[in-house]
Amino acid sequence: MNILIIPDSFKGSLTATEVSKEIHKAVKKIIPNSKVNEMPFSDGGEGAIDFLKNNKKGTLILTKTFDPLGRIINAPFFLFNDKKTAWIELSQASGINLLKKSELNPFKTSTFGTGILIKKALDIGCEKIYLGIGGSSTHDLGSGIFVALGGKLLNKKNVEISLGGGELNKCVRIKIESLNNKVNQAQIIIASDVNNPLIGVNGAAKIYSKQKGASKNQIIELEKKSIYFANLIKKFNSKDITKIRGGGAAGGTAGGLYGLLNSKIKNGFDILKKISNLEKIIKESNLVITGEGRFDNQSLNGKLPIRIAEITAKHKVPTIILTGKKSVDDKKIQNVNFKIYDINPPNLPFEKAIKQSRKNISIKMTEILNYYLKTNTLL
């Protein structure tokens, strides 16, 4: 029996790799003769570098850069064997995971450190750069990246504005004369996992900035500053970044780089699916096990487990989706090829559930597989 284990991370609890290993142990315990393929995956955000490291030939390049508040750190990016292509993960230098809760402030946090990683990739000869943008702590519309690559954002006094989202409305001039000349020779592709626009009720500020530390007043201000800066980009490059699907990803990094650097925005899962030859691997499997920390109605709009299930449905491969919390309208998942399982016992407090994820994955997988062996059906 060929079993493919291909989860996303359970955010706040376990990485995709850790989830995979727990599932793998349970599978081998119940079905010892099975052939198991561990393939912890990513939809373009956090975890993509780990996936590439385990599944593609290439090298991790460790680079001195800056965290979201400007402190010196070392962060990796993945250089493919062709030496011309790199995958850079925004969360490695500009991620929310790098900050204490008390440090979160999208007025101050910046993507500058990610820009330094991009500059390094350009300097060593990369002509194509994938930028995975999940897990951002920022709302600077990618302006930090632009500045790190040599661009200038000037105020009325012809002085550069501060990094972060707080002074975007003070910029009156976008200057590209000093931009790294290798930027125009390279292809920068934004690998995104969300479709949110930059502005509006589903936009970057109103949906994501609270988790990045923004107060109610700051959310309103970030929206205004984003509108202002988007209008400035439109004057600069004739591109309306408020209309771009997915432009709100990573605090507007996707839309900002589309407008400032002519970057392309593509679905991160689709990029990694092609790179990994995933469809062929799924087609050769008898059972697929995937999952994520929380499965809700938003997950149905293209999160990793659903994208996996779309492929397994095409090839009629039964699919298990594990989650730490299931809160989805069952009417929306009728007549599908997958079954969703909440790994946690009912009424288990969130704090305990987080700490018991490994144990609960093992218990739930043992229960599912025993039943599967007896009946050849999912629960």
C-alpha cells in the first residue's frame, strides 16, 4: 500500500515536518508493510524552504540580514542546482515568528531584511527569484524590499522616509535611479497563498494587520496609508495595485512589488506542485493524508489540504485531512473524496490541545487506520 503523507504545518504547534513524522509513526505501527512517502508541503509561505531542501537538489545559502525591526540576523534562502534560480521565504527575515508579541507593530516592522536576501541572490547570479510571502509581520507594501534593492522613497524635504508602514503617507517621490541594475534583468515571482486585495473589507489591513499587532486605530490608519501609497505607485508606474488579485498578501508586499518592481504574482501551491511533480506522485498513491492546524470555511478557498484533495479527486485516491480544529459547514463538503478529522477530543482547551498535538495525531491516526483496514472505508 502506497501512502503519501503531505500536510501543511499546524501553526503554533508543529511544523509540517513534525506533523509528517507523527503520522508516519502511526502508519507504520498499524500498516507495517506499507510504503510511506513523507512530503511535508507548503502553499508558498512558511515551510517551502524545508520542502525544497528535502525534495529538490540545491543548497541553502545563509546570509547576514536584518529582522523586521532592523536587528542583525542570519537567514537562509534556497539556491537551486542551476545556480540561476532561488527560493526566498519572506518569513525568514520579515516573519511574525521572529518577534515577541510585545514587539509586533506594523507601523515599524519592515521587509527590508527580505530585500537583503533578494539582493544576495541577485549578486550571486540568480535570474529567477521566487518569493514565498506567508507569515509576514509587516504592512509596508514591500517598500522595505524596494529600499534594500537601492530604491528610494523620499518625503517633501527630499529625505528618505522611515522603514515600516507608518510613514508611507509621507512619501512624495519614488526614485529608481539608484535601484540595483540586476533587478530589471531578473524575474521576481511572488508565490502567494491568499487572494485578498490590498484595500477594503477583505484587504490587508482589515483582515491581517490585527494579528501583526495593529490596534483598531492603526488598522484604520494603515488602510489610509495603503491607499495613499497605492495612488503614488499608480502615478509612478501607471499600475493600480488596488485591483490586483492577491495584492494584499503579506501586508501588501505582493501588490507593492507588482507596482514598484513589475513582479508577477502566482499561486504558491501551483509553483511547488510543478517543481515537485506532485500530481504524478499522488496518482501513484493508494491513500493520501494531509492536514493543517485549523480547517474552516476559508480553507475551502484554496488552502493546501483542499488543493491536495482536488488532485486526489481527479485520480480517485481516498484522502484523509487532519486538523487541530474543524469549523466548516458540512453542507459544503458533501460528495467529496476526503474526510476531515479533528485530532483533539471534544472540549479540550486550546492551550492543552497545542501541547498535546503529537499525542493526539497518533491516537486519531491509529483509530482511523484500524477502521480503514477493517472496512476499507474512511470513518
